[in-house]
Amino acid sequence: MNETLTVYVMCRDDEIWSRINLTRTFAESTPPPRVYRLKTDRPRRTGQGLKLTLAGLLTALALQPDAAAQSVAVSNLGQSWEWDLPLYNGESTAIQFTVGPLPEGLTDWTLNKITGSFSEPQGQGTPGSFEASILRDTFGAPGSLDSPLTVLSGDQPRTIREYEFVPPAGTTVFLEPETSYWLTYTSAGLPSEDDFYILRATDVPNEDAGSLQGWSIGDDHWYHMGEGWVEVVDPNGLRLPYQFSVSAVAVPEPSEYALFFALGLGAFALWHRRRQAGQRAAA
């Protein structure tokens, strides 16, 4: 004879929460714990060990940081758009961003995506190629174009809107805490000097409210026209960072997954014991 087994992992239950004395500080990018419900057919003779293991896995999933719920770590997209910066054929431009410190108990930042703001490109020629990449920092300047940290995947900016650029499928891009990197755009294959891409820029060198602690965007951009990187310096001191955001997520230490699993077993065992006691009392 079969029965329908319904397992509830009640991470929000205040009594269970306090009874197992769970203390955990979540990163700012981590959503609150979720409630998982599993419904499946099991024979009545199914052992409690299987149930406990299943509950532990569910609770580990419920408590761990959700990789799908990525956070905008730093952005200036909310600042006023005031300027258009051209990117001609064969040129690259780069702007610095700095990664903040890791919350306690987390080991790495991983890049989710870059979101950049663009205007409609100029010219009537055949579209060329547009590439977004992340370069390492070299003594306060962009690193080599020949050895990027990663080349990102995304569409060519052909209209006035924001475009997303993500790591290649199946790859994980780690960002070291308290380290600077350079978002780089490169244009190639445009048919004439009248064709160029346009990056939106702001003259307000501030990060948006809500950017994570320690994350920042540089105030100046650099150009590479085939003979090395050159910093763009306005004689009047005007700063024109182009507009983008960096989305990233912090990764927990491997030992914390084991902790989540153990806490899951404890929470379910406590719930199951109380449920059995209630059934005996009702009988």
C-alpha cells in the first residue's frame, strides 16, 4: 500500500528557527530563506534516513545564496545622461570599476553581467563588430587587449537602449575582492570613417544609490587607437564616465553547504518528532 508523503521544510517557522539556534549573516545580494515543498509517492516502509536526507538537501537549497537572484553591485545608469562618446573603427575604450570586499563567510565574487547604455550608431554602412571584455588592471591603467580576463557575449548596440553582456556559456568569471578591473569596448570592421558606435556618458561622477559597499566606478575613460592606452583628460577638468552597471554574486565557502545540510537534517528531525508526538497524543 502506498501513501502520499508531503515534506515541508519550514525555514520560516520561528519556533524551529530558535530551537536549532541558527545564526547566519546573509550577503546583501542574498534573498531571505525560502520554503520548499516536496510531494511524492513513497511506500509506507520507506526509511526515515531517506526522508531526513531529502529534507537536508531541500533546506541546503533553501538557505544557500540563490545564484539566480543576482545583485547589481555597482551602477551609474541612474545618473543623468548628458554626453555621447564616439567609438570609431579599430578603437577600444575602457573605464575602471573596483570590486568591494566580501561579506563574512563568502569566498569569491562571480560576474553575472555588464549592462551598458548606448545611443544609435552613426553612419549608413554595413554593421561592423562590437566586443565587450573585462581587462585586468595594470598599475592604474587598462591591461593588454590580447589577454583579457574574459570576452563577454552580447548583441551589437544598434538602437538607443541598454544592452547586456554576459560571460560565455558554461564559464564562471571570478572577480577578486578589493581589486580593480576595466570594462572595455572594441569596435572593428566598420566600413568608413563616418560609421561609429556611440556610448552614453554622464558628467556626474557618482555611483547610484544601492551600489554595494566598496564597489565604485572610475571617473575617466581611456582610449586605445592601436598604439597603447591613453587617458582622456579634459583641460577644464570635466569627468565623463560612460554609463554601465556590474551585476555580481558572492559565493559561500564550501564548508557552509555542509552546515546548511546539517541544519536541514536537524530542523526536519525536530519537526518529524513533534509531528509523531502529536499523532500519538491524538490517538
